[in-house]
Amino acid sequence: MGSTVLRGNTLVVPIEDSLLYVEPIYLKSDTESNFPEMKMVVVSFGDKILMEPTLDKAIESLFGVSSEKPKKPETEYDDANINDLINQANNVFTDANEASKNGNWAEYGRKLEELEKILNRLNTLINGEPENTQEEILEQ
């Protein structure tokens, strides 16, 4: 019995003036269940490209966030928020992949918009307040 590597749909998420690309890599077994299992996630942002076993690990590596060591003691609350956002992004990413597999493109679009908002909040927490976010522009 063998296995087949499958590439999932590439998600493109705009973050400020850049794009985040996320592509899951699945392993499809030739067993009775024949159910693909996500093995890796490839992410690209700016000039960085990396592959990790989960989306949350990929985001942690990409943005330099580690749940094991806070950057400064006074930022523990922010680190908790960052980890929450990473977990939310991972869940929304999984939901978006499920919607695309089922051909539910309306739900897929909603999940991509939700993922974009979460990643923008994550980027703001890590890199500071952007000069003008899209929400601020729309509110003006």
C-alpha cells in the first residue's frame, strides 16, 4: 500500500500592502478510508517562504512569535492575544479548506475574509499600529 501527496487550494490573504499565501499539503492513503490527512502547510509572506506541520506553527515561525518565550515580561498579555489569534486563524483556515472541498464557495469566501481580519489583527499586534487600516479608511 502506498500514499499520494495532494496539494490543497492555495489561499491568498491580503495583509496591508502584502499578500500571505497559504497552501496545505495532504497525504492520501491507499487504505480503505482513503481520507487525506494534512501533513504540512506552506506559507509565503514577503520574501519568506516556509513549511511547517500546522498553520499555527507556520504563523509563529513567519512572524517570529513563540508561545514558549515571551519577548518581554510586560507583553505576556499581548503574547496570549497573539496565541489566541494564531489558534483562531488555524481554525478558520481549516474551515475554509473544508468549505472549498465541499464546493461551498460562499462559505469559503466568508472564511477567507475572516482569516484576513484575524491576520491583520495579528500583524498589528506584532508590528504595531499601521498608519491607515482598511477599516479606518472605510470609517472616514
